[in-house]
Amino acid sequence: MNKKQELTYTSVITGILLAIAFGGANAYLGLRVGMTVSASIPAAVLSMGIIRIVLKRNSILENNMVQTIGSAGESIAAGAIFTLPALFMWSAQWGTAPPSLLEICLISFCGGILGISFMIPLRSVLISNPNENLPYPEGTACAEVLMAGEEKGASASSVFKGLTFAGIYKIITDGLGLFPSQLHYEPKSFKGSGIGIDILPALTGVGYICGPKISSYMLGGGILSWLVLMPLLCFTGNTELNNMTSHEIWSSYIRYIGAGAVAAGGIISLVKSLPLIITTFSKAFKGLNKDNKEENKDIPFKIILFLILLLILIIWLVPFIPVTFTGAVIIALFGFFFATVSSRLVGLVGSSNNPVSGMTIATLLISAFILKASGYDPRSGMVGAIAIGSVICIVTAIAGDTSQDLKTGHILGATPWKQQIGEYIGVSVSSLFIGAILFLLNKAWGYGSSELPAPQATLMKLVVEGVMGGSLPWGLVLTGAFIAVFIEIIGVPVLPFCIGLYLPIHLSMGIMSGGLIRLWSDSKKIDSKSGVLYSSGMIAGEGLVGILLAVFAIIPAGTSTLGDFINISEKISFGSIGGGIAFILLCISLIYNINSHSKK
């Protein structure tokens, strides 16, 4: 076995193909349901299949490079679909030309390269620094999956048992539709409240890897929003609110409160981390942190600084981002801020739960306000705000993905600078293809249609229109900001709590289920390794099948799609009771795996 093979032609070409595939599948998935699937673990699993089984090569670092490049496509897609479809919707609304392919590619490229460049100097702060000890659940899970492929016996068995179970589970619930993947209840006597859980394997796996503390902080935020703030809003006697469901109240009100909380929590976290960040950048700039060991080398800081300055010039000079040179510098500063916040966030709760949209809303609020105050007409100001927000959104998504990948490489002993080159390759290729993908999807169905509702981009569009038109609920945004300040004062970790406040409580409840199982196993003094391995497999299994179902959703089958064809929920459905039983079995499978390995 040649473990030294890493940045090879095979790994680059295979990674590029996976980046394009994951980017396209996730773009459609996000535009249809408002969420994307983290591609790092699915890319790692497919990498093992292609590199080991098909090509008969056997290098764990080469497999890692494939997943590093491949996962970049998903992150570019996640950043682009949250914002850029708004430009297409405005062009249809105003009867003007849609954004050009060059415009989309350049915005994606600038955001992607900036996101990686901002993250690289932070690697020694967040990943290599033993004092941080952030779990990076998906990065750790990805490393466990790759290491399990190297081993025979219990370790590999745990991963692939979890992968198989979660894959079958995902097919049954979101493919065949035999039971819903979300359980929800609204108490009639407690108007405005709502409680529920997403009964999905990946969330339980993330909760187990993160542990009970982080899971409980997130759930605390969810309880505040869904069982305190939302009922309080209804108790005001507003007729419109009383006629809304809890999901509608969350979408119309709590999202703005959550966006303010996440933005304020991010600022607080950044301020607290500034001394360490300044020290790290100072050492990097002076060349004091050079390490002769290959496994500790990053791309030289001077090259990173050159790339950042070059991209500032490009952002300043391209006509469709209406900013001065000073404005371009401000975009870079905002980008660094959110890249730092995103890198720390994914270290806590994973890429799939990174509130990219919350940070993008904060950016749109500020950029739209500045453009409006600068005298831009409404249309130009709205387009400019979305362009600026798109760059920051992609920066945020890519920084989080890069963090997870570098964590995986850190565990496996990969060479950082080689991985970073792989990230740049993946982002560059994905940026070229995402524009074509967005154009094709828009031409096929049109954004905002029932087939392609683009929920996140629609929300961003409404935020910008609200600022430019003077109808944004600033009171809600500031309420969220002061909640974050209060949480920090009482000593609760502000970011996990604010994430829970912003996200639907169903996600937090699903994560908490894994946290409770981890609490039980820790109380029994059971080694957590078997649980982490099985949880890693569950995350991988759901991710792989999630990508597969996204592909099925765009393959035509008669008058519908293959995804609609395999869904048999109208003929056979076990309903919420069946979903509850299935979720109990899911939790039992994790407990059984932990318990059985503890006896060996």
C-alpha cells in the first residue's frame, strides 16, 4: 500500500468529476427543498469505490484528495443557489435580461477562492491548535470512513453497518415515502407553538459525535423560538398570526430574529477570538510559523495575500458588483469575518447545520442598507446587494467545507498545502459549471415555480426588497441580536444556542437524540469510538442516498420524474406512527452497536 500518493492525476480527475456531479445534484436539491447535503462523506465513500475497487489503487491520502476536490462542488452549489436565483426572478419580473454566464461564474469563483484563502491561515488556530479541540463532526466522520476502508474487522464493520442501515432508512422514508421524515405537532391550546423532530439518521449521528452539551445548547435555542417567542407573538392578539401555522410564523418572523442572533453571536465569537487570530496572522506574515515538517506546511502566506488582493481588484473592476475599491475591501473584510465564524461553526455542529443563509441575511441587510444610503436606485441597489451577498454566501459555504476537509486531512496525516491546492482546483472547476447548471434549471422550470420554488433565494430576495423598499422588520433583527448578547452574558456558548434559535426545532431535536445516546454511553464509561464509527456510517449512508434521490428527481420518467415514480406514499403509507417506530429502531440500532462492541 502506497500511502504517499496524494495529489495525483487520478485523484484530481476523479475529484473533478465528483465535484461536477455533487454540484449539480445539490443545486437541484437545494432549489427544490431549501437544503443541501454535505458531500464530503459521500465523496469519500465513492472515492474508495472508484480508487480501490475499480482502479485497484490503495492510498488513503489519494482517497482523501478525491473527497477534498469532490466536496467543493456541493459547497459552491450551496452558496450560489441561496442567492443567485433572485437575479433570474427579478429579470422575469422586470422583463430584463437574466444575469450572464460570465457573471455567475465570476461571482462563484471570487467567493470560492476567497473562502479557501481566508480559511488557510486559520488552520493552525482552529484545527491544529489542541486548545480548541473542536469536534468537526463531518470531518471526523469522513476520516473514520476512510480509515475504516483501510481496516478489516470491527471498525470497518461499524461504519458500513451504519451506512447500510441509514441508506435503506433514507430510501424508505424520502424515496418510497412509506413514512414522513419529520414528525410535527401543534398544541391547539398553546397557539403559535410547535414541536417536532426530523427522524433522520444523519442528525442522530451528528448529535452523537457532537455530544450532549452542544446538542442541548442547540435545543435550548429551538425551545426559546418555538415554545416561547412564537406563542408570545400569538398572544398579542394579531388576527393574521392566529391564522398562521407554526411553520409560517417561523418563516415570517423567527427567521429574522434568528438571523440577527446568528450575526450578533458571530461578532461576539470573532471579538473573543481576535487575539489568537491576530497572533496567527502576525506569525504567518512574518514567516515565524514555518515548519519543516511536511504535514504542517500550508500554502505560503505571501501567495494567499496576493490572491486576496487580486480578488479585491477583480470585485472592484467587474461592472455587475457596484462597489468602489473601498467597497471591495469591505467585502473582503466581511468575507474574512464570516469565513472565521463559519469555520468555527462547522467545527461545532457540522457543515450540514451551518446556518449559511442566516449569515447571508446579515450581509444582505448591511449591504442593501449601505447601497440605499449611497443613492442607488432600487433596481440597481437590489442587484448589487444580491451580488455582494452571493460572494459572501459562497465564501461562508466554502470556508466551512475547507475546514472539514482540512480536519479530515489532519487526522489522516495528509499534507495541508496539497489539500489546499485540491480545494482551489475543485472550486475553480465547479465555478465554471454552476452557471450552466443554474441556466439549465431556470430554463427547464423557472425559479419560483412549484417544481423549483428556490425557498432560500426567495427569502433573500424578500430581505433585499424589504430594505430597499423600507419594509424590513428591523425590530425583529435587533431582538435576535440582543438575545445573543444576553446569552453571552449568562455564560452559555452563544453560537450553538443562536443556531438552534435560527434553525427549525425539528433539526435540534434530531441532533439531541444522538446527544442523549452519547450521554448514556459516557455514563456507562463505554468507549465512544464504536458509536462515532457507526454514526459516521449513518451520516455517509444518508448523504449518499440523498444525492441519489436528488439525481432521480431530475431524471424524466413519463410525465413525471423518476423520483416521483418511486414514491408510493399515495398507495402505501405507515404515517407518523410508522415514522416514530422507525426512529426508535434507528436509535436502538446505534445503542445496540455501541453496547455490542463494549462487550468485546
